[in-house]
Amino acid sequence: MYDFRKCVLGVAPTRRDMFTKSRVDEIYVRTKRLAEQNDVVFKGLEGLTEKGLLIENSDVEKAVDYFRENKIDALFVPHANFGQEEAVAKLCGALGKPVLIWGPRDDAPLGLTDQFEDRLYDVQCGLFATGKALQAYDVPFSYIENCWIDSPVLDEGFASFIRTACAVKAFKNMRVAQLSVRPWQFLSVRYNESEILEKFGIEVVPIESSEIIRNAKKIMEGPKDPVLQKISEWEQKVDLAAMDRDELFKMAAVLIALKDIAESHGCIVMAGECWTMLQSAFGVMACFIWGALTDEGIPVTCEADVLGAVGAGILYGVSRNDSAPFFADITVRHPENDNAELLWHCGPFPASLAKENTDPKMLTGKGHWEIKGGDVTLLRIGCKKGEYMMFTDEVRGTDGPKTNGNYLWVEVDDWPKWERKFVEGPYIHHISGVHGRYKKELIEATKFMGDIISDSVI
């Protein structure tokens, strides 16, 4: 199963050779601590170059080979002094990974001296040079402001960049299983399969309904223990008393079959036809199955919404598995709060998101529970005439009337602006959400995603 949390970070501290002083030792100690705190796999240049530093252009080739061998997901280039901007730009350009630059603040100048060697590090000056060099080489990058080496600004900026890198990694590795075809009425979920492959490298694997049905029947006719174990796991989270045991058995078998299909095709997200396929074949609904698969690390979207599935995968990445995403319709304005809206679907939200002190139930194969509130980040990818945009914003859970299915009332700053944004497009009524505040990281991620425009309510 794809690990949305894992991040392998290449670290290449840089120094200018004409500066005798360098803070490389302090930087390595601090960076390794940051990597450990953020559950990041650390890969530095120690033992490969002089003091593990990027100094000469001749260091670039061996650094590129080393980082490629270790399959890094992102690159951190802290400046140990002024730095060597040409080597940095060449290294970053060759790797094509999300880049973060930073350098510690200098102490106060030493005063009047005729010894150039008595200069300090000139880190901030070097950051300006590196930024310009990266732009000249057309390399997108993030940066953390020049701050003290023990500043919380560095802690916060580093953690934020890792989330950005994980969102980009999920996007770049996106392989979507399209389960059967979209319902014919849903024109809104149409997409250009060739275009998203050419622009972003996103692969869509069409899975015929016959393959799904065949694999599910094989599970149903095989050993019963894995299927019964799955039902037992569901019973720990959801009230299943209203469900027929034979229906539950079929649903669990379908879930196991779909997990096997995702693994065999190397897919990390799914977009499924949920209206007729499973009902016709087995007399079961898809809703709860979609949510249960999402809870197990394979986001699934309804109505074969491929771009929606891509968005759900990005949210799993930016949250680093801290919370499962959910996939909703934007449906009804709040009857009393003009800035609140109902996010709803007929029953596919992950059970792990159920609001505390509620009694989540499954009825007719659908989940019935309100999910917890708090801070939520929403995301939708849309396209018009080949121009791709990624909308993201942060909302807050709020109280509202109870309803069936899965739902969450959310409040925004100015709902009329939201409504206009979605009516005028290029977005649709589907949106993916995840608990937490990640708008900043997602906007930053679009720098590294290619030909996609960041968008939000303004």
C-alpha cells in the first residue's frame, strides 16, 4: 500500500569556498533533529564531499547520483555561509524535486578590521544570490526566512515544507483506478485522460466491472476468515444491527477484492461507479465500502470522479496520514447562517471521522453519521480549455440541522463568494476535505506540480 506519510529528504548544505568560516556542523545537528521530529528519512552528503558540503560544481554530479540512488522526495539546501549558488542551481535543476532553501542569521559584525577572513558568514546575502540563480535555471523553490538556528520559525517552516513535499509526492505518483464508467448523467466529472498524463504524469487505469465482479466472487467463494475478520473490524466502529449478515459478507468481500485490484495495478487512489455496478451484481451498495477503503489508505471517490480522486490523494499526502480525507457534495445553504454550507454524501465518509459521542450506523450499505468539525481544508481540481486550477481553502465545522447519510456543516468567511467561484467554474459540486489547516502548504505545492494554477476565494 502507498505510504502517503513517508518522505526521504536530501540535505545538501552549501558554502562559498572563499569564506573560511562555516556553520556546517551546527546545521547538520539541527537538521537531523528536525528530520527526526518530523518522521523524515534523512540523507545528507557526509562522507561524500568535503565535510558533507556542496562547494564546487564538481560536487554536483556525485550528489545527484547519491540522491537519485536514495530516491529522495525533496531537497533541503541550508547555507553554511554565503553558499555556492551555481552549484545549488545545477543540483536542484538536475533532481527536479521540491527544493527548500534557508540559512541561519549572522551574529553582529565584528567591527573595524583589515582581515577579510574575519568576516562572518554572509548567509542572508547568499540566499539572495541563490534565489536569483534558481530562477535563472527555472527551478521552483520554497524558502524559510533567514532566522536564528534555534528559532521556532525554522521548526514551523521545515514541518510545513515536508507536508508540501508529501502533497507533491502524492500528486507526482498518482495512479488512479477508474472502477467502471461514470454514470451517464454526470457530465461534470468528465476529464481528459491523455491530457492529465501528458501534463502531470497522472495515469488512469480503467478497471472493467467484469474484473471487479470476478475478483469479488473469488473472494466470496474462498476462505471465509478474512471476510469475517473485516466485518468484525467494522463492528468495532459502526452499528451494523440493521444490516443483513449475507449483505455484509458480500460487501467485505468486495472491499478485499478492490484492495487486491489496487495493489495489482499499482494504484494509490480510486474513482468508482457507485450507482448500479455492485447493486446489479451482488445487491449491495458501494457507499460504505468506499469510505472503508479510504480509511485503509486507498481514497475512493464517487461517480467515477477521477479529478476528485486526485484531490483526495493530495490531501492524504499533505496531512501525512494524520487524518483520512472525505469526499462530499456541496449541497445546501444553512437555514439560519448565511455563511454556512452542508457538505454531504449518501454514506461514503470514513468511519474514523465520526463525531464523538454519536452512534454511527450502517443502513442499506450506507454510512449514517455526522463527522467531527474543527478546522478542515477543502480542495478541488478543475479544468477549462486545457487550463488546470486547484482550489483550496480552510473552513470551520459548525452546528446545523441533522440529516441522513454522512455530513458536516461548515462555515466560511463569505459564502456568496464561494458560491460564485463554484458556479462560474471550472469547478463542480464535488469537493474533497481533510481535517487540519493546510492551505499554505497546498498553495506552495502548486509551485512544484507543473502546469496547474493555485486558486482560492478572494
